[in-house]
Amino acid sequence: MDDTPYETTLYLFTLPLIVKMNLGRLFFLNGGALLNVDTGLSDPVDNQSGIGAMLGIGLGYEFNSGISLYLNPYMKAHSLVPFMPDMYQHHLVVTGIQLGLTYRLHRSMKACLFS
């Protein structure tokens, strides 16, 4: 097996189906399913079309003005259930940190201003 690093470009459209659970006033967990459609041919990586998963834990604070800031480290795994499986399916795993700003439009609604 060749472990030499290589560079490739992926064209991946992802529809996240994510839920968020607050853990007190500052912390939250978020996670759920990712519906992925790989729109390109990204050789040597297998097609990533399929169902994946996302999990994150975050820290957020809401000001009296209705503006909230949050920081959300996360991990996404694509094509855990591939639509076109190969014998030794590659699974793309992405980690990152999302910094966001939201504004409360109504008592039960929030709009994401920056993410």
C-alpha cells in the first residue's frame, strides 16, 4: 500500500440534517446526518455520494440584544453509507472549527448572520 500524500479536488454538495441540544447556558452538542452528492470525478478518491455523519460540541453566548456568538469544533465523515460502494471504499473525514454570529428575530427563531 502506498502512503505517499497526494493532492486532489472534490466537488461535493452536502445537505446537513443537524440537531442541536443545549447543555446549560453556554455549551451545546450538535450532530446528525449528511446527505452527500459528489458532482465530480475525483480520482484517486472514491465517489463520496452517500450518507455521512456530523458531530460537534460548542460554546455559545447570547447577549441581551438578541445577538449570539458561538464557537463550534466539529467532525464530519462523508459516505459512511455510499450510494456507489467500491470494494475498499475511501471515506472523507473533515475536522474544523466554526465561528458564528446569530441574531434572534423572534422569541422562538434565530437567523445566522455569519458562519
